Amino acid sequence: MYFAIMATDVPDSLSARMSARPAHLARLQALQDAGRLLVAGPHPAIESLDPGPAGFTGSLIIAEFASAEAAQAWAGEDPYVAAGVYADVLIKPFKPVMPA
């Protein structure tokens, strides 16, 4: 089943986010290579694809996991968690409907 991993950044997280980004992207690439990643990306703090120093307010990852517990375990090992980027992480089941 797919799960939405919705994370909220702590204030002023841009520096920590950028430091941990290569390891974070490597984990997402592994999900993509396994055919389990539906979509992933950050939430810019302003209406811009490149928010510059405004940074980001969080992230969304939608990927396939065997269970909510597996999704939680995967999310808990994210480099952004270890770097203190995320204030909290919410995981919910997700049912893709469109596009079909």
C-alpha cells in the first residue's frame, strides 16, 4: 500500500536540510529504483521553485510500504530526521486515484 509521509520543518532548517540532502536523496533514489516511489518533494516557503534563503516548510513523500509500521520505520531513519530538519512527521495511508 502507498503511504503519504508528510513532514514539517523546524524554523531556519535550510542549512541542516542542505547538509543532509545528498543522503536524503540517495534513500529516495533507492525507493525509485525499487519501483516504490510515487512522488517526493519539498514545500517551498514562498511561491517559487527556488525559494532561496526563505527555504522550505516541509516535505511530502508518497511511496509504497508493506505497512504503516514499515513506513514509520523508514521515515524515522531519514537523514533529515537525524539532522534535526523535521519538527514532526505524519504518516497516513494513501490511495492513488488519478491519473489512472
